[in-house]
Amino acid sequence: MTQSPEQTTDKSQQFLDNHEELAPGQGFRFACHPGVPCFGACCSALNLMLTPYDALRLRRALGQSTNMGTSMSSRQFVREYADMTTMPGIGLPLLQLHMQDTSAKRCPFSRADFKCAVYENRPSACRTYPLGRATRPSEDDPARIEEQIFVIREPHCRGFEQEAQWNTASWMDDQGLAAYNASNDRFMALAASLRAQAESTGQRLGGQQTGMAGLALYQPDDFQRFLISARALERLDMDDERRAAVMSDEEACLDFGFDWLELTLLGKTDRIQPKA
Ligand code: SF4
Ligand code: SF4
């Protein structure tokens, strides 16, 4: 399994550049199931970065599995399952899944039978493998995201010996990646804009800005409380329906979090504007 989300750092891009790029429509053979001889071999010692949407979905899975009736709190999730780091050069927060503190360093969600305990809500990198996806804003139209798809053929992975045939579109569809890619593309577009800003000004995010970004991206439950206490939504030109969605639905809140950071860190007002 690839060891990080497809495109979170320059290092990931370099990793992908060393693999075979898949042309649109080009096929590949692959299957992963308990019948493959290597099943579960790849769910340990991973450098597995979690995008904000990955963390949201994992917290939801963990809340459901422990009968909390709601998502696990973001603070508990970070405490128990993740390490907070920042993207080099820009200071944008990035979570890394914490492998078990044993010599095998297994993923905390790898069960004794090697099945995934959070399969329906597994992270983007686990879904995307054996593909790797690199994205960048288009040079012609920065609002448009361009993608490159690579096949990551790791020598220990016997999934390539299986018969099942895929292409990029059928694999992404089968793995339920549409919602993940849509949110991750916003995350990477934000990172790309912050990198461009840092290169032109020579300044990365300050501590307070990094803290706000962590709140908006990885702690939607706490971000909702912040928005109430700061009466932040009242100062924005938004319709009531979206305001209600942001306060009641974590996915809508994360989507708003990207808008909020674009406004407060980059001065972009294409998606939300302060009231006149
Ligand atoms: S087939 Fe590949 S992805 Fe599946 S368990 Fe084996 S190594 Fe991991
Ligand atoms: S989240 Fe699931 S699929 Fe991903 S590494 Fe952990 S056990 Fe494996």
C-alpha cells in the first residue's frame, strides 16, 4: 500500500514521479481480498497522512463503533490515533495516523484477521492504492484541478497477479473516492496557494494562523463552537440554509472551513464575503 495520501507533500510528488503514469482509460489488473497470499501485509509501519476529510470519516466510524451515536470528538481522535505535524515550508497542519507502539507497528485499525476495522471509512491513501493521485491547480485556470494517476507496483504486493481489470475511473468509483477526492482537492489547492504566498512573501503561517487552520480543517466540532462564540457567521454574507448546514453537518462545516481559510489566510473572497 502506498504510504501517504496521494499528493500531500513535494516528497509524495517525487515518490509518484518514480512510478508508471496511467493514461486516461488505460487498464491495470489488481485485486485485494483475504484470498491474496499477502493479505494484510501492507497495513503496518506506514507513514500514513490523513487529510481533513479522512479524519472526519474516521471519527465518524469510531463514533459509530463505540455507540457514541455521533462522531468521536476531534480532540480524542488526535489524542488516541494521530500525530499533528505541519507541511514543510508553509505551516499548514497535517495529521499522521499513529501506528501501534509495538515492534510490528501495525495500523491501529488492522484487526487480528487483518481485515480493516474502519473499511467503510478508511483513509484516501488506503482506498486509492494501488494507484497514486497527484493534483495541481491548472496554470490556465487555477480554479480547475489537474490530476495525474500513477500505478504503485510494490514488490511485496501480490494483488497485481489477480485477474480483475480496472481503469482509473472504474477503480475510483469502486473505492468510493468521489467525496474524498473532492475534499482533498480543496485541501491541496489551499496548500498550493499558501505555498505560492510563502514563496512570494518569504513568510509561512504564524502559530496563531496554524492553530486556526487546524481548527477549521481537523476539528469541525470545535470549529462550530468557535463560530458560535465569535459570532463569525453573522458577519458573513451567507444564506440561512448554508449557515444552518455549517452548524449541523461536519462535511458542510469542513467545506466552509476551506472557504474561511481562503478568506482569512489568502484574502480570497470568491466563495464567502464579509457583509458590506
Ligand atoms: S494485495 Fe497489495 S494492497 Fe492487498 S494486502 Fe497484499 S500488499 Fe496489501
Ligand atoms: S485504515 Fe484499514 S486499510 Fe488503511 S492501513 Fe489501516 S487497516 Fe489497512
